[in-house]
Amino acid sequence: MKAKPGDILMVRTNHFISRLIRFGQRGYGKPASEYNHCAVCIGNFEIVEALTTGVVRSPISKYPTDDVRVLKVISFPDDGKYTTAGDTSMRVNAIAFALSCVGNGYGFLTILAIAIKVLTKGKIDFNIQGTSICSGLAARSLERLGYNWNPWDPAELTPAYLYTVLS
């Protein structure tokens, strides 16, 4: 599995909550809804991911290769002029952001906020600072590469949504 720093690792796990997440994402289609977790590749075969224990740094090897897909990302410089040096510096910025989140708590209330937002058709929406869900961490890191999620809140994006945008 070849992943550059800044790429997004999509993961399929088989816990009860994982299956619930995949079930809830089925509206994005079969390929996208197959993955219930994502992480930011930071180089040296390591990732930063948001787990229920919080945001941690982990080895990529913790996941079986059959359950993983690497989504290659590109950078979008403000001036619109792609260069290798510019891409590298933007990737460094994305990785620095992901690493700065290590130690943050997991976004249990973010999950609740997403559920309430869906059930109320967007009439009730709230966010908790200083916590992350896996796809929110990935989306916020991708902002450092020039990805723009407007009008959506990047903290509330799902793994399936990121899959559809990046593949």
C-alpha cells in the first residue's frame, strides 16, 4: 500500500458501531458505504486517527490490507498554480494539523449532533470544539490542502462523503 503523507486511509472494520455507520452511509452507494473509518497518512507508515479513546498516532499495519484503501489527494494552491514544492509544503501543513489534534477527545457529541441534525432536517445543529470524529479530522486536514467543504461543516462529514469526493 503506497500512501503519501497527507493521503487519506479508508478502513473497513467489523464492530457493531462500524456496521451501524456503514448502514447509515448506504445512501452514498455501495463503494463509498463499505468504509466506516478514515485516517490521515503522516508518513513512515503511520496515520493519525480519531478513535473512541481520542485522537492518536498509529501504525498503518494495525489494519489488514484487505480492509484498507488509500485515497490519493491533490493540493489546490490559492494561486491555482500547482507545483511539487507547493504540494509538499501544503502536505506538511495538513500533517502538522493532524498531529496537533493528537490528544484531543473523540467527538461523541458530534455524532449525536449529526444524528439530531438529520432527524430535525437541519433545524437543530451544534458543534463541540476540541473533539474529533475520524472523518472530521480528515476533512479538516484536507482543508490545509485547499479542499473547500462549503456549505458543509467539515467536522460533520462522513467517511462515505469523503470517499465520494476523493475517488
